[in-house]
Amino acid sequence: MSVGQVVLVTGVSRYIGGVLARRLAADPSVEKVIGVDVIPPPRDLGRAEFVRADIRNPMIGKVIAQGDVDTVVHANVIATPTFAGGRTPQKEINVIGTMQLLAACQKASSVKRLVVKSTAAVYGSTPRDPAMFTEEMSAKRLPSSGFGKDSIEVEGYVRGFARRRPDAEILTLRFANIIGPRIRTSITDYFNLPVIPIPLGYDARLQFFHEDDAIAALVRGVTGSTTGVVNLAGDGVLTVTQAAGLVRRPFVMVPMVAAGPLGGLGKRFGLVDFSPDQMSFLAFGRGMDTTVMRESFGFSPTFTTRAAFEDFARTVTPILPSLDAATAAVGGLVGAAQQVLGVSTRGRKH
């Protein structure tokens, strides 16, 4: 891209969007950065200008037009309903917000490049999945709820925008679970649980992407010229039990049918918020091929999957064997599930 980009970044009140806006504002190839969100960002945006705006409102079109924006970064697809105030506002922000944003981009002739922060969740997670998904593959079973379903819809709207604006450059970045010492997501909440429930009979293989690498990749996506879809993940994999060991948390194996009640309990306690699709992910895992990331996109992560998780794990306080309220509640539910189902569960402490 030429010198003097004017970039609009959505979702700057959250960690990735806010740091991205500040990083872009310091880039000499970027003339101006406009950060938008419904609430002011909690961290300094540097030279970036903050505009309070809701991407669900057609007024976002005026922000784009008045700013003469040529590059839009859509980083406001929210993964966890608790961060949005519930599932309904989460879906509205993710789906309706994307529709309005892309409609505004379609009308603005100044917009020449769109970068979308997407997710590996679009591939779903089933026992029939390939060892590694390439960008051309699709889910064996489409996500039926939550963030994954929203992300499928978001990418569908992006493809529609591409057909209507063939002159625009479009880059969709599908990130593995982003993790690190500063970001909070549903997966970091899960590994902060006092007792980690793991589906009985499974030990899924997981990929992670460090928060610093995620921001660096987004900057490259904005200032570079790559188009299309790119998978992003750190080298290697971790199993769920290996990850539980790294955060020094006790875990308990639970029947898959108990995953729903456990998720409801975690939500009630404010500990974690997992959809059924996310529980499938913890059972079956997911792997992405990153050849395009390295060869076409030209990006090599600083952190491997394990190193990214270890950096996050350093922020997690170890829990020694105890019977605090949350642990007792989890144990009680697991015991009830064991009695009803007649399936043995086991715990192991690290």
C-alpha cells in the first residue's frame, strides 16, 4: 500500500483493537488512524483518534466518509457473550454490526482495502475433521451456536462485499485461539477455572497464537498487499491435559453430556462462558495448516503454540488442593453426573 493510509479500526475498547490502533498510528506508512467503539478505550491509543460510534448504526458510514478512510480493519467480532452483555447483544454486534459496516464500506469509494479479524472456529470441530485445515476447506459440521456461527455469517457477508466491490482488496485472517498475559478470552477463562473439566475419553490437540503475534500479523495485513484468506497459528500443538499441567490446575474428566450443565454452572459463577461448539472443540480439537501464512503472507510467529501458552500460564496462580466454593460446586456437579450416568470420572492434580 502507498504511504499515507487512513485506517479505521473497529473494536478499540478491547485489547487487540486498542493496541492495534496505537501500533498503526506509530507506523510511518500510515497517515491517520481512527478508532471506533461504543465505549472509550481503557488504554492509550497514541496518535490514533477515537470516535464513539456503533457499527450497528448506519452513522458509521459518515465516520468513514468524513475521515476519507481507505483501509478498514474489522476487529470487532466478539468471541465471548459475557464481554458484550449477553448472547443477544453479542450476535447483534457481530452480525448486524458487520452488515452495517460493510454496507458503509460498499458506499464509500475511498475504501480500497478491508482486513477482517476472523477465527479458526469457522472450521468447527468434529471427529471427522482433517488433521490440518487448509484455507480452501470448510467445516465438516457447521458451528451451530455462538461465536463460531457468527463468524461463519461474518465471512459470508465479507464474500458478498467482495462480489459487490471487486475493486477492493480483501484479507480475512483466521486466527487460532489468541492467548497471552494481557488478553482475556473464553479460553483463558477456561484455563483459569479452579478445576478444569475435560471431556471423558478425549485429549484434544490445540493450537494457539500469541497476542503480540496477532497484533503484528494485523499490522502486516493492513500495511501489506496480501488478499484472500490466511490461517494463523503458532507452530506445534498442545493437548488439553498438557495445557492444564502448564497452568498447574487440577482437572477432572467428565462425560460429554455433563458439559452443558458444567458450562451453565461456570456461567452462573462468572467463571467461564462456553457454548456447545466450544465444548466440542475441547473434545476433538482443531488443526490449521499455516503454509499460506508463511509463504504468501510472509509472516512467521515469534511464539510457538507452547511458548504462547506458557507466556499466558505465567499469569495464572496455581491452585493447591482445596475445597473452596467453586471447586466444591464443580465437584458436586461431576459427582451427580457420575451417579446418574454410571460413568466413572477421575481427577488428577498437577
